[in-house]
Amino acid sequence: MRRLRPRTPLPPLSARNARFSLSGRSPSSPRFPSSPRSPRPPLLALPVFAALTSLALLAGCAGVEGLQSEGRARDVDAPLVLWPEYSPAPPGRDENPVALVPVPNVPRIPSGTMADANPLAVLDADIAAQGRTPPAPKAVRRPELHDITGDGKANLIMAVDLDPRTSELRVYSVRHTVVTRVLVLRGVLAGVDLAAGHLVIREPTKDPRYVSVTDYVWDGHSMSLWNLTLDDARTPQTPRAGGGSP
């Protein structure tokens, strides 16, 4: 019989681990080196991406559900201009409401304030210079003195009732000692207001619920149209006693 040679016993497991450690590889290391791994994306990008995806889905659903068809849109046509070959002539000097017009035949005012002028004399001289008859005193409203040119000196505001509905508003200032008309308006005066240096004129419209509001302000050279709007009509105010003051 052939005798069998005894096998060499295997070393303990700890010794085998030590041998692998000495060779530079851990027991769990692969036989071949792995390829370098790409850097991991930041953890914050994952929830942000998920949130954006959810919002996109929600927006898509909302857009589909919220849109409703109202049928075919109407065609938009350009406005048809009637009589385009006709246009009004430009206003003359007498028709320009903000033209600076010196009032003749009244004394100069060295102080520069209309508080030193005779209101009725100024009004009569201005209207007579236009070839019209001065109004009766009872048709003239109480004179008002207020600074609307911003120079700290009083201006004169006069109103004449031409008939039970139509009135005329005139404003005077002193320009280089000369009494000068700076504004004249004719219309239906539903109200005249002063606010922060602005002269506000209210006139009724075809609709009794609204009034046309014209806002004038002194621009350093003349009265300038600041704004033109519509406002709700208001009930007449109770007249206050006493005249205006600068």
C-alpha cells in the first residue's frame, strides 16, 4: 500500500489576514484596482430637483385644468375716422386759457401782491379790453386771494356767473409790477378747489354720476394743465363765511 502524505495544516485565519495586510491589500479588496469614482453630487441637489419636478407637474396640471375656451376671438378692426380731411384751426391768443395777458388801465403794483389791487376794477378793465361789457356787481362772486404761483404773494381769483348755469373763472397775478391775467376759463363750474398749490376745476359731464376734473398748476412761467380725470360727483358744500386769505 502506498502511504498517504499528511497535508500541511492551514494557518489560522488571523495569520492569513496579517499576510494580506502586509501585501498592501485588505481582505475585502478586489483582486484588480477599481477605476476612480466620479464625485458624488451634493445631497442638497436631490431634494431641490425633486421639488422643481413636483412644481412643474403641478403647474402643468393647473394650466390644463384652469384654461377654458371661450370660442373664437373677435377680429379687431382699426377705428374708422370720419372726415379726416377736416381739422379745427389752432386757437388764437384770446382763446388760449393760459396766455399771459397784461391788464390795461390799472395801476402798477410795486409790492407784487394782488392783495393791494382793487378786484372789481381789475375784472372790469380786463373784460372791457376784450370788447365786452363789464358784468353787473351781483354777477361777480366774492374775490379770493391765494398764492398759486408759489412766490409767497397773493393771486386774485375771480368768478363771474354769466347765466344760471355758465360761469367764467379768471386768475390774476403781478408780473414785474404789472397786473397780468394768467388763466381764464368758461364753463359750468361744479366746483373750484385749491390743493397743494393746484387749482382744480370740476365740471359736470353727460353722466350725472361723474364730473370732469381739470388740474392746473403754475410751472414757473404760466399755468399748465397738470391732469385731466373723471371723479365721482359730490353734493354741493355748505358755503363758508368770510373771504379767502393768502
